[in-house]
Amino acid sequence: MKFFATCPKGLEILLVAELTDLGATEVKQTATGAEFYGELEQAYRACLWSRLANRILLPLVEENVETADQLYAAVQSVDWLQHMAEEGTLLVAFTGKTDAINHTHFGALKVKDAIVDQIRDKTGMRPGVDRENPDLRVHAHIYRGKLSLSLDLSGGSLHRRGYRTRAGAAPLKENLAAVILRRAHWPELAVDHPVLFDPMCGSGTLVIEGAMMAADIAPGLLREQFGFERWKQHQASLWQSLLDEAADRKTAGLAAVSSRFYGSDQDSSVLALAKENAERAGVAQLISFKKGSVEQMVVPENAPGLMVTNPPYGERMGDGSELMFLYRQIGDALKQDFAGWQAAIFTGNPELCQVVGLKADKTYSLNNGPIDGRLFLYTLYADRTDTVKDEQKDEHEVVAANVLSDTAQMFANRLKKNLKALKKWKKQQNIDCYRLYDADMPEYAVAVDLYNDWVHVQEYAAPASIDKVKAFERLKDVLAAIPEALGVNPRKVVLKQRKRQSGSDQYGKQASVGRFFEVQEHGCRLRVNLHDYLDTGLFLDHRPVRHQIQQQAVGKDFLNLFCYTASASVHAGVGGARSTTSVDMSATYLQWAMKNMALNGFNSKEHHFIEADCLTWLKKQRKPEYDLIFMDPPTFSNSKKMLDVLDVQRDHVDLIKLAMRLLRKGGVLIFSNNYRRFKLDYELLAGFDIREITSQTIDPDFKRNTRIHSCFEIRWP
């Protein structure tokens, strides 16, 4: 019998070898698969034992078709009662097209009609369609006018082994994990390298697949059902004998396996999933899971092995520069601690592996769904000269390792110069947070902000024309220079990449670390968080505006629109405001705002918090109830919580007019925004008394970047 095995693109050569090893004959590679010959037992064995295939198909018809009628006739050439009962159920999968059949749903419907009509005409009974658990799965594919009609013997995709009911973010498919291991020569490598280690194991797919390979466990043994089990020609006794054989091999394999397996991850929740998955796979006793980060990565035991991992590589998991540091940490750990090992790194962003600092022995292109991935294989030679442990280095060598490069020293000198220049001003102002550096030197395009003894570094996204590796090396200089220049703990330096924000990005949560701490500004206590969000909770450039509000607020009713974490409301309260009202559409930031106010003793009913889109809320208000209003809208927002898109240049006239309706005579609206090219429309706002005060709202730490914001005082004439 002729069969066809499908697989992801890039796995075909390995699939041919696997099918040959499983006893198939006349195995021939095709696009995204392989055809092979054998008895029915061979198809069953491929379903049970293939670690690489997606599906095993039994071809029924290969015929040229162009029209829907020709498709219908080709399908009816098969005697379907040989394959399913008249009262059975089926499901048709259709791919490809012709000029006349240009929609997959139409093609599937035509195939289904041909089968159902034939059985109804012969028996008077009509089979049903079951999308979840059909008795028979039919696969139809048309390519260049040729129909391939097959039975799907596997049922659901074979990559679903049955042990992974839940997974972490961006999990590898099980058959992709298997091909990564095969390309890295596992489990043959285990003879001399008996340890398998994944330092970012997530839900455990790589180590579980590796353990199943080493223990000779059939990947299909846990599956609840295959597509052939309700097929009329299914040979149940033959299938049971193969299952019994696989069970015996599993028992013997588990008893004989001598390899050791280790998985670590910094996320406790996905480690719990990994342990559950390993239990279901029957290999939990072989794998040691432990919480740990790449920064703490060391060899799990004193024996050579294979380090294999799939680090994050896209915006779902982190930004470019932070990921480069992650990949560099992997490379540094491998060079320092993994002499004599083999390493395999699979990534969807091959550029990131340029910073690993190791020369790959081989690379392979592998698709991870729609992502063009690359597998890098490395040998960590036992006689490397750069693998000497820190404790083996003498004092001179350790000191030499901390010496900055010439360019990094230039950056460090600039930081020291700025620190000295701002020292007296900072003390006079009684502030804990300020900007120390803002792209003063073109080659170091970062902003450096101090928050007590913490340093917040924002890297401005480099243009596409800038070499990413060179930009990364400069960023390395920055992070090396900061602790030396400022005398801070390197672990208190937090890096983020500053990109142009759009939509609801301003509210985007980056992590769930929950690291809040308190800072002070002009006598106000404020909570900041340098890790979990794009911004820290405190816009440093608006410090003078907040101080102005504090000085003007005594006895006044204060309105804070687009309030963020309500730091301006805190200043108003500390300045003696009679009441404060803070409006923002983010529940997260309003909770933060409430805690900021409570931190300063403002818990009374005179302090209000309103969760609403400011523009919508303003349109509903009519009474002039406020003496002092602060409005600092985002440059652009298309958050799902808003009824419309907000563009500050386009919409500022409406925003100002709506806010001025709420301002009492003699009051002032302070309008500010951070759009660098903002121009106030004085003509459309001619009915108000407007004074630009931008220059008065730029403190010395922002003098290098006076276009950081625009600010205006607006009053009734």
C-alpha cells in the first residue's frame, strides 16, 4: 500500500530517514512530506512512532480535476461503504484550488456531498458531519489541477502527543522540539554526553521529548484516539499488538535509560506545568525541574551534555536590546561554565544569535508555524582558554576584566560631569528623581534617570540602518559604565527600549514583578515602579509643572485630566487644595493614583477618582466647578476603551474648549503635551487668554532637550 506522511517545511529529509528506520520501503521526499510503501502495519507504526510527522494519509484517488463536477465525479469513484458505515460521521479537510474551485469551503462541501450522496443512493441513509470526533477523516488536496484524495489515518495532528494539556507563552510544537533534538544528534549524543539541559524550559517540551527519545517511548502512546480506529478496514488486533510492543519497549527503555535531564525557568507557574506534563508523559522520574534564570545558569552536574533551548525572540516576550542581553548571557555562561558540552539554540530571530559570541558548527532553517526559525549548533571545546572560573583568576585578572573600553570611559566621564553639575540643584530642590543624561553623545542614544539609588535606562530605538550588533555593543558599554561612574549596584540598573508608543501602549504592562518603591519630590511621597510598565509612574519632565500646581492649589478645587498616577493631584493636595478630582481611563493607573494619594494622607471624600475616557467625560460635564485644571493628554491613543481615536494636534482645540467650560472665572487651565512638533491653534482659541510657559517648565536636568514638552496657561479674559 502507498502512504503519505506530512510534516512542517524543513523536516522532510529527517522524516525520510525516520520512516526508513521504521521499516517503510520506497521512501521518497516530497514538498512538506514523504511518500512511502508498506503493509497497513507500516502506517500504524508511523502513526505510533513518528516524532516528526503531522499526519499519515492513505491515498485513494489521484486524478486531474478542474471543475466542481469533475471533483464530484472523482470522489464518487471510490466505494465509500468500504470505508465507513452508512450511519457514520465524517469530516472533510480541503486545500488548494483551481480556477473553478477557488474557495476551500466550497471544495470541502463538494467532496462531502459526493460521499454523502453515494451512500444515501446505495442505502437510503445519510451520513452526518462531526467536526470534533468523526468516524472518518477525509483529506482532499488540489495542486496544479491534480486531486489527491486520502483518508487521514492519524486523525488530529500527530504533534499533539497527549501529555501537554496546557503550556506557557509561545510553546514549541512537539515535533519541532523533536527535530531540534535530532539535528543536535540526540539521543545518539547521550553515549558521550549523557546530560540534557534546557535553561529556559517553559512547559518542558524539549526536555520531555528528549527523555521520551532516550527512554524509547513511542510519541503516540498517550494519544486517546487515531483516525483509523473507526475506519471499516481497521485491524484492531494488529493495532493492539503494536501498542503492546510499544508498552514493553517503554518499560524496558525507562529501566535502561542512563541519561539525566534538567529543566529550569524563572517562571514558577510554567515550571508547575512542565512537571505536570512530564508526569503525563511518564518521564517525571527522569527530569529535575528547578527555578532559575539565565543569569544563574551553570552546568547542572559535572558531566558533559547537550544544552538545548528556545529563548524568546519576538515582541511577545521582550524588546530587542533586552533580548540581546539575554542571548549574550547565554553565550557568556556557555563559554564560562560549559566546556566539553554541545549546545543548540533555536530562535525565530537569527540576528540575536550574532551576540552569543560563539561560532556555530552548523545552522538549519526550521519553520515554527509562520515564523522562519533557525537552529544554531555549537561545540564548547574542553580546552578553551576563556572558560577559566572566576575563583581561579588572580586579582589582577579580575580587575582587568572590569576596565572600561575607551568609549565606555568617555560615557562614564560624561555621567560624572553631569552628576557634579546637578548635585547642588538637586539638593536645593529636595527631589529624589531626575534625568542625568539624555543622548548627550550621539553614539550613546539613551536616557539615564536616577530614582534614589536605582538607575532607569531607556534606549532610544535605533534606525533600521544602524547595525544592531554595534548598537548592542554600545549599550553594553552604557551598562558597564553606569555602575562604575555612579557607584550603584549593577542589579539596580533597569534597561528598557524606548519606542514610539501607539494606541494603548502607554498602559502596557511589561511584567508582573510588582517592584514598587517610594520617592519624594517637593515634599510629596510618590510610588514608582521601574520594572513592570513602559513608564515608571512619574514623568520627570513635568516636575516644574507639578511644583507650580502645588504652589497655586491652596483653597482651590483641582481637576486632573488624563491623570496617569495622579502625581499632580498629590502636589495639589500637599499644596492645600480644597478638593481634587482625577480622571483616567485606566483602572490600573487609577488604583496607583489612589495609593499615591493615600500615601500622603488624602483618604477623604474631597478626593475623587473617575475611571473614564476624558474626552467622553468632558462632553457630559457642564458646570464650572474647578479653579485649577491640569490636562496632559497623550500624543495619540486608539485604546479600545475610547469611543474615538485621540490625536492631540487635531483634537487639542476641542479638549481645551471642553475643559474651559469647567473652569471658574479667575481660574487657570494648565495644558501640556509631549508632542515634539505641537503647534497651538491660537486662531481657533482666540476667545481665551493664552500664555505659553514652556521655558518656565524645563528644569536644569532637561535643558539639553527643551522640546520634551509644550506647556500653556489658559484663562478666561
